Amino acid sequence: MKTTRREFIKKGAAATALTLVGVPVLANSALSCAQPLVAQQNTPFQFRQIPLPYEYNSLEPIIDVATMEIHYSKHHAAYLKNVNEAIVAEKINEVSELSFFKNIASYSVKARNNGGGVYNHNFFWQCMREPKENNLPDGKLAEAINQAFGSFQNFKDQFSTAAISRFGSGWAWLVKGNNALLIGSTPNQDNPLMSVSDFKGTPLLALDVWEHAYYLKYQNKRAEYVANWWSVVNWDFVSKQLV
């Protein structure tokens, strides 16, 4: 029987809809990691990788396009695959990322490292935007930083020191803890939300100091990477986490 053009288009749309049902849905890029993902009713908890909020080349020349593409599509994607495998294998039944990290001591090294890897990177991508000269916080965030550290320069120096002095791989953080702003670092893919972390708080700003985050452009010059990174900090995002 001959198919009309209208019927062909209708069938094609239906087929596309069916195809999309099987595609994993990524978290909305507007979703802040300060509002961690919560499992839907009757749906097993799992991690999601947010869409990158910008193009791979958007942070040039501070972070090169090759690093961004490999970092997001290879490293971050691998953490996602591995943690969701661990969740299935270990029959982990949590209701949110926060509860997952609160109970992290009960889970395997694979679950801990890769769950942290997904969350940390989801947060990190949102901490950055296109390079901007004289990139400084303003408003309540600037006031809070000045009150906590004496000046923005003092804050910048302390945060940079935390990033540069972290031995091996890890992260530098600005967090809110006990109604105060604190600077610290965590090893590997640990974060301040984990029960096992010596440094705890609600993340406001994060910097990845794993070598895969900068080595293609900066080689062993971590200090140069950290110094240049300040021009891409997304202070609008950081301000939203302060609330």
C-alpha cells in the first residue's frame, strides 16, 4: 500500500520518539550541584553527567580545547560509567547524592572515587565561564570573602596555595561550613560532602588540580594553571551557592 508523505512524516516522528526513550537523559545544565540529584520514585538512584555549559573552546586560551574535550568526554564520562556500575553491583539504594556521600564509608573504593569524580566535575564545569579581564566577585559574595579573609587578594592567595600545595591529585575548595567561609583541599576525587573527608562544608567553588585538567597546556606548571584560572571563574554561579 502506498504511504502518503503525511503518514511517512508521522511514522518517522514516532520512531524518533521511541529511539529517544532509550537515550540516557543528562541533568539540566542549569542544575546546581548544591542541589544534588534526587532519585525519582520507583527509579533506582544513579549519577548523571550534566551537559557542558559552554563549548569546548570557550575557555581558550586559559584551558585549551583538547584538554576540555578529553576531560569532559573521556575522564568525566568514565567516572559516570564506573560509579553507576558500582551502584548496581553493590545494590546501593540512596535517595540523593548527599545521602550517598554521607554514607560513603559503607561503599567500595570504586563507588567512592567515581561518585566523587562525577559530582566534582559537574560542579567544576559550572564554576567556569569565558575568560574575563579583572574577573572579580561583587555584591554579597565579595562582602563575605572580605569579611572572612580580609581582602579578595588574601582569599585568592590562600585558595591558590591550597591548590598548588595539594600533593598528587585532588581538588581545592571554597566551602561554607559552620556559618563561615573556609578554604581547603581534598585528595583524589574526595569532596567536602563526604563523611570520610577531613575537610567538610557546602561547596561554593572548586578547582581541579589533577594533571589531566591542565597537563596538555601547562605540563608540570600547576602554579601557572592556577594563576591563569582566576580569569574564567564564574562568580555568578559561586554567588548562587552562597545563599
